[in-house]
Amino acid sequence: MSKLIYAINASLDGYIEDERGSFDWSRPDHELLAAVNGLERSIGTYLYGRRMYESMAVWETMSIDADQLREQFEPGVVAPLQDFAQLWRVAEKVVYSRTLETVTTVRTRLEREFDAGAVHRLKETSAADITVGGAELASHAMAAGLVDECHLFLHPIIVGGGKRALPDGVRARVRLLDEQRFESGVVHLHYSVET
């Protein structure tokens, strides 16, 4: 059985975006991107809510030409960005939305409602791990007892409010499996979610 993984960037006070909806404070450097790519290598399917999907869909059409990337990003992040784009493009995607009319990326299907039973069946039949992206969708998966692992990338900033990384109203025991510190001050906490 594959694992359902929730991996998220969060402020030290537990938010994925601030009260204005900004998450520019979580922009990763080359070291963090390389670590995220290591986690992404085991992923075969991404589960997204509409907003997360729309944010991530740029990876479908974004040029991964090294010279073009160097014009937009620091040189050290070019190779990890190319790596992530390749990983993202070959993975399956499931988008949950009541309002989205169509999807614009390949290997993507649209579902109107989150169906815990369907996700459980996907975990049973998938050869690779699955990740859930977006705090709201993750809260549904956590409430249904489907999340096996949680990876929190805590950034050294307090934003004071916004969208929470972990859901209200869900109680779960977790066990710390690993931790990693980065030069940027980010701390990666890797937990298993006990059922």
C-alpha cells in the first residue's frame, strides 16, 4: 500500500500564507529545493484543491531551459527547479473542485468532491506514494484518517495569522521520524501519523 503524504511550508507560528494571502516568505533556496525533490521522487500522484492546482499548473508550461531559468532565478536553484519540473510533469494529478470547468495539464483528472473511499482505494492500488497539496484538502484527508506522513518545513518567520497549515478540529497522534536543519534557518520535521 502506498503512503499519503502531506508536505507543506509553514511559518514558525503554523501558517502557510499570511493574512494577505502571501507566501513569498517561503521561497526556497537550492538546499531546500534539493530536499523537497528528494521527497518528491517517491510521489506518483498529486491530490490538489483548486487553488493549489492553479498555483502548481505553471510547472506544465514553464520553460526549463537553463539559460531562461537563470534570467529569472538565482543560478543555484536552476538545477533543482529543472529536476522538480520533470518530477511534476510525469506524475498523475487529481484536482478536487466544484467550480473549475476544466484542467489544463496532462495526466490530470477533475473530481467534484473529495471521496475518502476513492483515495483509500488509490492508496491500495498505487505503486508510488501520493501527496495531498493544500491545507483545506489535507484537512479532509486527515479527518478521514488517510494521511500517513506529515512533512512540515518550518520557516524562520512569524506571520501572525492567515491560513493554518494544520487543520482545526482534527486530533491525531504523530511520531517524529526525522528532522533536518537548513542553512536558511528552515527546519524540516518528518512525522508519521498514527492510526
